[in-house]
Amino acid sequence: NTETKARIAQVKEKIESSMYSRFIRARQLQEYEREESIRQGKIDILTRIANGEEVSPDEFYQTPELFEYAMRMNTQPHISSTVSVRNAENLRSTILKAATAGSYMEAFKNDPSFTLMFEDEEAVTEWGLRDYILHRDDLNPAEKQKLIEQVPMLMEGVNFVRNPDFDAHFENSVGNDLKVFAQSVQGQVLQRMGVNVQGVVQNTYRERLRQEVIAYIEENERLPRGTDRLEIMQRAEDAAHRRLQVFQQNYRQLLQDQAEQMKGEGNQGTAQRDRNNNSEDTFTLPNGVRVKRVE
């Protein structure tokens, strides 16, 4: 009957939908496995070259992506070791800057190759960063290899610095001193002058954290734990306190500098107005008033 036929049609539709979903998942898995195989192949080529081995592109004639990468690596000019190491350090620092800048996209906003490769923050993954490093042309193979190995640790380092415990430590130590200073005469005057004391001190704390974590990773090839982590927090706190002391002890000089800056900006505006007034399009009336000439 009609009802039975309808149920059969619904079951058939569900079966076909399930089969199509399995087909799509199989295709996605197949594509993922292929991308992973190519990525690993590039890393293997890079490792062999970094170890001084000659790699012939002909070995990879069946995989165009690996053939092209081997060709590229063989023709890439050798960069000065000093420059390559410095570029690697800068890249390592920029990755960890995502912890204090708020996002990877913000940390890399001045790097067109990064923003071209990643559309948004969600696209920045461990494997994506490895692909990004693989295709940079300002690093020698040895630095590329080391950075690729460090990617998981560096991304973990970003989450490490973002840990709410660090902000809580700041609020419970320097934060209390900042609140007292904000209520003082000096703090209120600086606030009226547009000086963001809390922002400057907090940025000092976070930047010191980031620098400490970078240095620790470079020296130990791991993230700081236990007492090492506490010592880093303490050094960041000390740096923030020293920055606050600069405001506390030198606020008069800071006010003078701020006033001179504002005066300089005012003088520039006056000079510009004078230049405008002295143009050929104006003239002075007997009473001293300057007016614009109308043809």
C-alpha cells in the first residue's frame, strides 16, 4: 500500500544518505592521508639535505609535489648561517608573540606570506605551521628542520603563556600596587595626561614572560615546569614592578616630557596655520586681520 511504499522510500533514502556520507568521509580521509604523506616526504627531503646528503629530484618523479620541492631545495641559495639562525630566532619569537598579541594573525600581521597562507586564526594548525616553515626561503635546511620539530612545543608555549595563572599572579602582586598608585595624586595626574600606566606595566609583565619562555625553550628544548615556571613568573613580576617604580619615582619628568610633546604638537599646528596665513591667497587688513583673497 501507499504507507508501506513511503516507509520503504524513507529507508532507502536513509541508506543512500548514509552511503554517501561514508563515501565523503572516505574521500576526506584519503585526501588527508595524501597531504600527510606529501608533507612527511618534504620533511624527509629537508632532513636529508640538512644532514649533508645530496637529494636527486628524480627519486620523486611519481609525486610532482615532492619532485618540485626537491628541485626547489637544491636550487635555493645558501644563506649566511648567522642570518639564517637570526631569522629562525625571530620566527620562534613571533610564534610565541601570539600569546601576548592575542592571536597568530595579529602576531604575523606584517608577514604577507603568513596572511596569504592562513585565512584566519582557525586555519593556523600544527601542520599548517610546518608547511609554512617548509616553504620559507630565508632559512637554511638545518634551521627549518629544527623549527619544524619545535612547532608542537612552540604552540604549547603560546597556550602556556596564555594560562590564566599568569594573569592571576600579576593581579595578586603588581596589580594591587597598581590600584594603590592609580588612587594617588601622581597616578591621577598621569591618567589625566593620557598615560596608561596599567597598560604599560602589564605589557612589560607579559613581554618578559614571553622572552623568558623563548629563552628557556632555546636552552632546554622543553617548556618550563615546576620551580622553573615559578622563577619565570617571579622575574616577570620583578620586571613589572621596576616599570611601575619608574612611574612612581619619575612621574614629574614624565609629565614634563608629555607637556613638551603636546607643546611641540601645538607649535607644529601653529606653524602650519602661519604658513597657510602667509600664502599668496591671503592678505592683511589695516586692523591686522588676515582674510582670504577672493578672485
